[in-house]
Amino acid sequence: MAGKEKPKAPAKDPTADTPEGERIAKVLSRAGIASRREAERMIEAGEVSVNGKVITSPALNVTSRDKITVRGELVGQPEPPRLWLYYKPEGLVTSTSDEKGRDTVFDHLPEDMPRVMSIGRLDLNSEGLLLLTNDGELKRRLELPSTGWLRKYRVRVNGNPTEPEIEPLRKGITIEGEKFQPMEVKIDRHQGANAWLTIGLREGKNREIRRAMSHIGMTVNRLIRTSYGPFRLNDMKPGDVEEIKARVLREQLGLSETDLPSPDRVQKTGTRTEGKPTSHTITRPRRDTDGKPAKALLKPGEGLKQLSDAWKKVTRPASDRSGNRSDAPARPRGPARPPSKGPKPGRG
């Protein structure tokens, strides 16, 4: 007679041994303290405490109930991810501090800005669009090579480049054993001893454009980053800071509505004036001619250029939309009509 079968043990919950909360480096990154890698370095250096105890390993999960301090300062709850466009002037270092005592971009931001980090870098002698964020995870995401956002630059070189000379850049070159991915290069115009080019690339190697142009015998004497993915410099001036609307940030990055501030609010902060920032807030969303929010003209994932193009399309005159040139001479008008005695019709 066969023995009795042993009862089966209950299935083990695979989440039973999973620690509650999130890794502390990720929490510090989300709080805008530093990138995740830098947060791990700070932990290993003994600069972080949890519930009054110094920790030296990032292999620790924490929750909202834990009290975290960094260099003696209490870390608050993470704020919603935010993103700013900043026109970096030439001559500023893109780092939180500089061993040579040079001014950094963070020394020149408006005083009402929260603590932010730069997404990528622009070297000392370069200017143009620099993205800033209060969220370390957002910074990490946008810096990953897999994001693959195209970055465009207006580049002035000393010399007279020709199509055969710049063709190697379009195919990809190797400099001192380091491979450079193919670039988008267009010769815009020649101006005396200089020429202006538009260059697009998806990598972020140190001084990539300057090194590539030097490789073909050209010297860069001005470099302006005009766009980073869907975000553009447009008519910003050196030192200007502009916050991206939450709705646009959500569409471009796939963030949920609960993770971001109100989509109808965007804050623009000007440059400092006599040590004080100037700022104003737009609380009314832009609307199209039908009275509907302009966001109805966009699909998720479309960039700021599409928003601008769509806005121009719905606001230009009907004669423009029928195919006539906007710069064509105006048609002669007939005699003025006598004023109507009745009530004025409302707008359609």
C-alpha cells in the first residue's frame, strides 16, 4: 500500500523577499540632489545618513518614512519632474563647481530657480541650448545613448569648406582610434574668411564638433547649439531661462499626468537684473480659432516645431491657407462700407 501523499507546500510569494521602497541612490536622484552615479559616490564617501546612521553602501531601500540627510541637510520629498531651456552664454562652465574658480551656469541662474542639474554639457567656449532639470532620473533618461535625440548646432568655421571636404563627416570618421558616428552637415553660406554650417549629431563626445572640424583642417570660432531633440532655442537670448509646459513634457517623455504640475501653467524666468530675477507666469493656455486648446492640434510624441507649424496654420489668413504666397502684394480694396446700424455679430 502506497504511503500517503505529503501535502504540497503553499507557493512562495515572489515579492515576499523584495525589500519595501526604492534604492536610496534613486531616491536622492529623484529629489534632485545628484545623478544616481554621483549619489552612489556620495554614499560611499559617508556623506549620507538614514535615520541618524551614516551609510556607506547604496544597497539600501528606503521609504517615505525614513529620514534622509545629505551632509547634515534633510532631504525632502521629490518634486514633480520639471524641465527648463537655458541659453548658456559663452564663457561659463557647465558644472556645479570649477577647480579654477571660473563662473558656472549655476552661478548665473535666476534666484527663484530650484536646485537643478544640467542634461549633458556645453564646453566653455560654446553657447546655446542647455536643458536643466530638477529630477535625476529624467537627467539620466535623456542622456542615455538609446534616447537618440538629434542635437543641432550652428557652427562658424575659419576656412572655405567644400562638399568633398565635409563628406567624410557624413560617413563617420576615426580620430586617434576613437570612432565618430556619421554627422548631418550642411554648408549654409560663406562670409569672408569664414563659413557657417549646420551640424546635427546624436552622440555627446567631448568637443566632438571641434575635433571633427579640426580633423578636416577647419577651425571652429563659434558654436551655438540650437536644438536638443524636440526642444529648440528659437528666439531666446543669452542668459534666458524658460520652463517647458507640463503638457509638452508629458507628451515628449511619456510621463503620467499625476507626475507633473498643472498642464495649463508655464513659468518663464528672465535673466538677473541688479541681482534680482525678473519673471512672469502664463496661466491661460494658448487657444486656436475654434476656442479649443492648441494641444488638440498635436498628437503625443510630436515636437515643438509641429506645435509652432500648427499654430501658424490655424492663425494665418484664409488666402494663405488656399495656397497664395504670404508675401504677395495685397489686393486693392473697394470703397469702405457704411457703418452698420445693427448689433455687431459675434465671432464664429
